[in-house]
Amino acid sequence: MSGVLTGFVVVATLIAVGYVLGRTGVLGPTGQVVVSRLVFFVGSPALLVQTLAGADVQVLLSAQLLVTGAGVLVALGLWLVLARWRLRLGRDELVIGGLSSSFVNAANIGLPVAAYVLQDLTAVLPAMLLQMVVLTPIALGVLDVGRHRGGPSARRLLAPLANPVLLASAVGIVLSVTGWPVPTALAQPLELLAGFAIPGALVAFGISLHGRSTHGWRRPEVLLSSALKAFVQPGVTYLVARFALGLDEQSVFAATVVAALPTAQNVFTFAVRYGVGRDLARDTVLVTTVLVVPVLLLVSVLLPH
């Protein structure tokens, strides 16, 4: 479990830096929004191009993808049904809540877990690619179309094409499929900008915690999204891997561990960018991050590996 603890020390430190910045007002009243936008428009696109360009997109056809997708679909489906018909949430909050319920932190927590707990850095790749190639484009596309509601139909339909995250995903996939290398003159700047995405998102998240009530986690939508992410998604993933696909013990364990990772800070960045569901995303990230240690300990004890 040293990898898990190391990952959480890194996360906690960067969030603490953001909280101090928010408390001291060093970045001013709009600091959180500025940092989040810098992550959204610069850091995240660079990270997507860098990651997808070097990834084997054929992993999307693997059994691990089916297992990962099953957990995501069930958690997302339950969220959409319960949040829409029981909590009466609007479309944009349904999108942010859906991501909060299923979008795993495969980078700054997932990579240490993969390295130290699973001894396999590729274990998080199916989740990362599914989120980058499928979940993010669909979710942001819906949010973009919604923002142009009432405008010309062509403008609403073309709005997602101007989204930097979606454009970066498309570029990364093309580079991966074709095998074209990133030009040397661009590779190093791209690497530097990509390195800002994760710490920037964590710092922005920390800034948002200043002045925030600790009772936000008690809201029904936060409890629902947190429960789906922390318990339902890994539970469904295990059942599909173990009984539906009959994977070996190590593969079942790896898929369950990845599914149990907390909600990624990317979701909060998206919420800030579109000005919707910020409290829901922030509180779900916080609750699932607190829950992940006992959940992973339980998985490690119960599942052979």
C-alpha cells in the first residue's frame, strides 16, 4: 500500500498549497477560475496529445476495456436515472454528476497505485483511454451544445469542435493510429505544458476549498455520486471481470482496484469551466478521495492476487 500512500501525500500536498493560496488571497478573488481555465485550455490539451500519441489505442478492444466500461456504464446509468427522477437535477448537473460518479483518477493517484500495488503501469491505460476518447468528448459535447442553446442549429452542433480538450483528443488519436511522431521542436514544450495539468487541477481544487462548508458532503446528490463511484463501480467491475468474462485473479484484482480509484480532479475543472455543478464535483472528489484508502484496503484483503 506504499504506492497508495505516496499518491495521497502528493495529492494532499498540492491541494494544501492551493488552500493556502486561497486563504491568503495571493491570486486574488478570481484565482481559482484563472488556474482552472489555464488547466482546461492549455495543460489538459497538452497532456491529452502527449498521452494518446504514445498510447496503443488497440487497448480499447481488450477485455480490460469491457470490464472498465461495464463499471462505468452501470454507475453512470444509475446516476442518470436516480438523479433525474428522484433528485430532479437539470441536464448540465446530470453531466457533471455522471462524470463524478464514474471518472476515475487514473493519473496522479492511479499511476502510483499501478506502479506500487499492481506492479503494472499499463493497468490504468484502459480507464485513461476510455475517459479521454469516449467519456470526455461526449460529456463536453453535451455541455457545449447546451451553452449555445437558443442559437442557430449549426452553431450548436459545431460548438464541440471548438473545444480544446476534444480537439487535443482527436490529434492524439490520429498521432497514435498513424504512428507519426510529435516534431522535436514541439515535443519539449508539449511535455512542459502537459506537466502543468495535474498539479494545476489540484491547486485549483485546493483554492476552492477555502471558505467551503464541511457539510456539503451531506447533500443527496453528493452522497449518491460518491456511493456510486466508491462502491458500485468497483463492485460491478469485479462481478463482470470474475463471473461474466472469467478473467484470471490478477486481472480481476487490477480492474477492481482501478475502478475503486476516486473521482478525478478533471471533473471539477470541467465544472468550473462551464460554471455548473462545481459544489457537486468538488465535494464528490473530496469524499471519494477520503474513502479510497479503506476501499482499497478492503479490496486487497478480500481478493486474491
